Amino acid sequence: YGVHFVRPDGSDLHRWAAELPGTQEHPDWSPDGQQLVIDSVDGADVRDLWIADADGTDARRLIDCEGTCKGVDEPAWSPDGASIAFQRIVVSEVGSLTSTLEILDVATETTRVVLTMPIRQALLAPRWAPDGRRLVVEVVRLPEDGYLVDPDGGAIGIVDLDAAQPAVE
């Protein structure tokens, strides 16, 4: 389990050489093919975002999920390479789940919350449109407000990043 490479003909299957803590998941290539962004799951099942060169060197943590944060997950590079979209899950002390769609500015490593999902909904797997102005996302419906609850429904939606108040359409 983890990030592996293989040649187009199926030969030379090998693990990515990055030395990161935990288990790496959900890789996405930078548009220039020089770097990967991934989420790494630690022993407490908390997910952080990391970036590294394609050969595994120069790895650094972009987002350290701490406190009530349970995960920053499923990152996706923007077509121009300037931003990375991802989802964040935060769980309050009473177990209430908050799911957000966020975008990280690669140059400054600052993030902005694009939208916060309503209670009992979680946003997953943001992916960029080729024009860089929209994201396609999966929205899952949860039968109760809580973490580690299996979804009871879902849909695919579009988020217009140019909208005054982005929402899932």
C-alpha cells in the first residue's frame, strides 16, 4: 500500500522513494511533472499534506493537521500549478464533523476556505476543470453528524470558484 510507480508496459513496479512518515495516499502530479502532492496517514489516522520532487527528494509538509483536524486529504494541483485544492475534516470535542473545501497557494503556502459544507455532508476528491475556474467534487450525505460514519448517499457537483459565494451546484 502506498505510492508506487510502474512503466507503461507494466515493468519496474517500485515504491516511491520519498521518506515520509506514515502511509502515503492520493498522489497528484504537478502540471510540469516535477513534483507530487500526497496525503500521508499517521498511526492515529490523521492525514497531513506533503509535497516532494518526483524522485522523492526535497519532501516537506505543506499542512500539518493538528488539534481537532482529522485530515487534509485528496489534494489536486491546479492546471497552472499555482494552487492545490483539498478537503479538510475537523471533528469537534463532541464529535460533530465539519467538512471544508480549501485551496492552498503553492508560493506562499497559505490556505483559504472556499466553502464549508452543511452538517451531515462531507466533500471529497476535488478535481480541477481544465480552465482552473471550477472544481468537480463528490458530496456524501451522512445519516448522522459524526466522524467515521458510513455515507447513505451522495452526488457529484461543480464548484464555481469565480462565484461570490461558491457552492456545490
